[in-house]
Amino acid sequence: MAKAPDFNLIDQNGKSHSLVDYRGKWLVLYFYPKDNTPGCTAEACSFRDGRSEIESLGVEVVGVSRDSAESHKKFSEKYHLDFTLLSDPDHEVISAYGAWKKLRFLGKSYMGIERNTFIINPDGEIVKEFIGVDPKHHFDEIVSELRSLMS
């Protein structure tokens, strides 16, 4: 198992978070392209709606994008998101987790965030990666994998 890259980023409330803050806990760390877009909203709302199920497993959920803390705050308030969203405007952490990629849309290439999720165990190791996920069905995959890992 690979050690998860450390991070130190600000959340939607201006509070700093680092990987060590989650030591001793299971963590679902997900990377998404942009606040208030259809896929990202669907994914975030699925984490919100499934929050009690995730919490019953003792797991924290943290989302990361390049959006500002202010954008995250508005996004979180608009959709009543009850979990941490971290701002990585320079995409340093996004890159460290391999989610900063050359993407294509309508025949054009650009650099952006690939929708990826990592399950990190209480020892800070990545135990499962989900690459290029479908935001509408991803939550169920995560819960299933968590149950499997914890059994």
C-alpha cells in the first residue's frame, strides 16, 4: 500500500486541514472539477445524502477542487453540504494524487481535474483508488468497498 501524500489546505470555513488530522480514521478523499456544475453537484449531494451511512462506518469525507474557499462556502451552503471541502488553487495536492491530467472535451485538450477518489486507512495508506468515476453512482461503490475493507 502506498502512503497517501500529505496536504495542508483551507476548507470552506477558512480552517486548515492536513492528512495528519485524519490519522486513526478512515478517510474518503475525492477530487472534483468545479463547484456548482451538474456532475460535481450530483456527487457532492450523494455524499451529503449518504452522510449517516458513511459516519456509521466511522469514515470522514473530504472533497478537493481548485475552487476558492469562498466558492466552496457558497456551494456548501446552497446544497447544505455537511462535510469538508478543501481549496487547492495551485493544484499541488491534486497533482500529488495524480488527479491533474490532460483532458479532452469536444475535441480540445486542456489540463484539469480528473474525478478520482481515494480511500485512506487509519494509518494514512491509500487502500483503494477510483479513477475517472461516474458521479451519479459513485457513492454506492465507495460504501461497498468500505464495507469490504472493514470486514
